[in-house]
Amino acid sequence: MRIARFTTGEEPLYGVVTGDVDQFGEPDEDTTIVALAGDPLYVGVKLLQQEHRLSDVRLLAPVLPRSKVVGIGRNYAAHAAELGNDLPTEPLMFFKPNTSVVGPGDPIFYPWQTQDLHFEGELAVVIGRICRDVPPEQATDVIHGYTIGNDVTARDLQRSDVQFTRAKGFDSFCPLGPWIETDLDPQHFADGVRVQTHLNGDLKQDGSTADLIFDIPTLIAHVTSVMTLLPGDVILTGTPEGVGPMQVGDEVEVSIAGIGTLTNKVAQR
């Protein structure tokens, strides 16, 4: 099931996206969205008699994290190597504020404080219920679904500040979308799911979640051993190699097989 958040120009709604999709989860022109009676994280999936063509609505960030976005750093060996970092011996956690979340088509704002703004395409895990101290073998019980994230990073500020808060926390630095796929389970694919990032149509990142240093059950177990996760919280699982700079006017597309494509343009703040 593909759960989206959308607007027709009025109050935001949640809906189920129906119709055929291609190998990357991209919908065809006849795809529709059926409205739901509230946020399915809290009221379940209750369909309304209200249907729209997907092309007639504006998609929003599919989830508004209730409290936090937890990022995982250096979770692909090749990405750690390209930035000259050692491999972590346990998951490296950082926070992105929920105010950094934007949706598909929203601008990524280029702050004046940085001269080196980077894209980082990632698989994002959406948490479905309150959880703490979750063992790895029960991790799937707390997952609502998966979406696509772009862990936008001011690379020069990351280097100068040492810790990641400012470099990854600006407004618009966490695009999410286009929807939440509840039926995907990356762990069931021996080759993982493919994560690709294009910048202005040029392929920059091409990786697979099979290359994660710490898999998703391990990440959930580690994070929840430290803090309670709430419904709608998001875990960004790390980015493959190939990260690089974006400029004002650039368009970045992050695609994940089985989910879809998240597209955003860079604008001057």
C-alpha cells in the first residue's frame, strides 16, 4: 500500500495511491489517490468516497515526524571512504529536526552560511508505534513503512563544527516522499533495494541497501536502546557513495526501487 499526504489546495489529507507503477514505483497517468479519514498512523486506513487523479493534487511530505528524524552516518563503507572517514564500530546517530522536513517538489533552500551543499539519497524507515528496546528480530513489528529521504548536508559546516546539528538541520534539509510504501521489505531481497540519485539528469549515486554496514533491524535495535521512538519518527539509513555538491537551480532526484522518485530543486534562501 502506498500512503501519501496531499492537498487539493485546501487542508492536507492522507490517501492511498492506486494504479500501476513501473519498476521504480513511478505511477502511470491514470493513477488515482483515494482520501483517508485521518492520519493512518493513529486512526488506521479508513477510505472515504473521495478520489482524485494523482496529477491533480499536490503531494506533501508523507509523514510529519512527531518528534524527530534520526540520521545514521557512514553506514556504507564506500561513502565513508570517499569522505576519508573510518568505518564506525556501531551505528553513528545524529538528529535532524522535524522542521527540516519538506515534501516532493518543495525547494531545498541554499543557506548563506555554507558554500558546499551536498545531496545524500537514502532509504527512510517510518516508525509505526511507540517503541523502546526493540530486539532486532522484532524490528519489523514497529515499522509502518518506507519512504525516500535526502539527507541534505552543508559539508563545510559539518567539517568545521565537528558535530552535525547545524550542517544537517537547516529548514528544508530533509525532503521526504513521495509516499510511504507499507508492503516493501528490503530485508527480503538478497541484493537489497537499489538507491539512485540523479543531479540534473546525471547519475551520481547508484547503490543498494545490501551494502549497509548495519542493517535495518540492527539500526532500530540500536536507536531504541537509547531513546523511545514515536509513531511517525523517521530513521534515515545512510547514503551510498557518490555524494556531491548542488547549486541554486539544480534538480535532484532520489529513486528507490519499489517506492518511487523524490524530486526537489535547489533555491536561494
